[in-house]
Amino acid sequence: MTQQGAVLQGYNNELVKCIEDLCMQKEELNKQIQQAEEEKNKLQHEIQVLSEQLECVCENLAQKVASRNELDAILAETEAAYMKILDSSRTLLNVLKKEVGSLKHTPELKTN
């Protein structure tokens, strides 16, 4: 019977060792889970910060594009008006040259 008790004690020792090994594996896994959760939380925070930065950049970009479009319209209107001024100036110059040319061909008025 003592031999059976020794065998039973051997089984018990192995069983306790297996249970201790499982507990150690569980503790290691818990540490890994905790580290993964911390990394996940860190990344989620970084994503939130980056999303807020992206939103600000997008708003700023939209304002700048709107301003540029407004400037494009103002420039187009100004250039068109300037071209009309140039055309009017050219027409005025041509009329003036024609008038001066016709004055040269007319006899001067005599004064009494």
C-alpha cells in the first residue's frame, strides 16, 4: 500500500506542477493582454489627436481654396476691365491722331 501511496503522491506532485505552470501561463497572458490594451488605448488617443488635426487642416485648406477662388474671380474681372480700358485708350488715341491729322490739312483761321 505504501507503494500505491508513493505513486499517488507522484501523481499529485505532477498535477500541482501542471496547475502551477498553467497559472504562470495565465499570468504571462494577462500581462500581454494588459500591454496590448495599453497599446490599443495609446493608438486610439493618437488617432483622435490626428483626426482633430486633420479636421483643422481640412477646414484651413477649404478656407484657402475659397479665398483663392475669390481672388481668381477678382483677377479675371480686373483683367477684363483693364483690357476694356486699353481698348478705349487705343480708340481714343486713334481718334485724337485722326483729328490732329485733319487739323494739319485745314487752313488756319485768320484772325482780324
